[in-house]
Amino acid sequence: MSTPSDRARLAVRVEELLAAGGPLPIVAAGKPVLRRGAEPYDGQLGPALLARFIEALRLTMHAAPGVGLAAPQVGVELRIAVVEDPAPVPPEIAVARGRVPQPFRVLVNPSYEPVGTARAAFFEGCLSVPGWQAVVARPAQVRLRCEDEHGRALDEVVTGWPARIVQHETDHLDGTLYLDRAEPRSLSTSEAVAALWAQPTPEQAAQELGFELP
């Protein structure tokens, strides 16, 4: 539980970040803020500052570009993340990965749990680990519980690529990077993924790099 002075320092920190304008600096792997569990949000920023912070997260996510961004990735240890995915991929990739357009959403204090036992494995990247991707096997369907930016409770089942995004961003809030869950032998530069492993699924990468898929 944060003290009043802690809350004041956090608000000042966010004000300082926003004062520069434009996209926020994204924290890269190796910084402790990405490895500490984020603090539950319970009004530390106040409605007006929260709205400005969320808009800055959205701007930063778009500029990167990415499909999700968690507050610790900009150095703020609060359980807040934003997601949005226009899904600009060919139809065969969209079908294979269950990737469908997702509108902009704010996830406050999110948690997830698997629904069923099915798992799906695909290459993932991360804005805090630039230049690299790796195959991560994750539950294909999860139950997401969180609040939105207005404090409304959300409880829904998410499937396919949207479920992957939810898991990736919620993991950030628990101090977990996708690399912690990845198949080590699949680790590839983004250039190698584009040149060699751009198929809808990672079967060929698994065969040639020597790792198992679920």
C-alpha cells in the first residue's frame, strides 16, 4: 500500500514524463522497473492526470509502433496497459494466428487465467527488447479480468492473437518479459524473422532451428 508521499512522488514523476510532450521514452530490458511487479492502480494519478497518461501511452504505442504498451515500459510502476491492433496482415496469416482488429482499450489492474488446455506458439517481439523475436507458446484462450479507465469492471474470454496481446502486456505488470516464456532456440533477429520465418506458423522455424511446438 503506497503512502501519501509515495503517491505524490508518482504523480510528479508522471507529470515530468508528460511535460516533454510527444512519445514517451521506452525502457529497454535490463532496467529494474521491468522486473518489479507494478503497483495496483487505485487513484494514484487522479482522473485528469490518468487521462493524460493514457493518451501518452497510446501515442507512444502508435509511434513505436506496437500493439500494446504497459506502464512499466515507460518507467511507471502501475498496473495499467493499453492495447490496440489494426491487424494489418495478409488473410492467411490472420486466419492462422487468430489475428483480428482490436480497438483501443485500457486495461487497469488486469489479470488472466487460461481457459481450456489448448496452446498456440508464434513469434513474439517486444518494444522493450528491440530487434529480436522468439517463439512463445501461450494459452490459446484466456479469461481477462480488469477495469477500464473509468473504473468499470471487465470480465471476458479472449481468444487468438488478442489473447496473446493481453497475456504479453499483463506479464509486463508482473515483471515478466516474453523472453522468460520463449523457446530459447527460436531467438532470432527481426531481420531473420522477416527473411526466413515469415510463414503464417512457426513450423518451419521449429524444424530448422531445432525446437518443439505444443
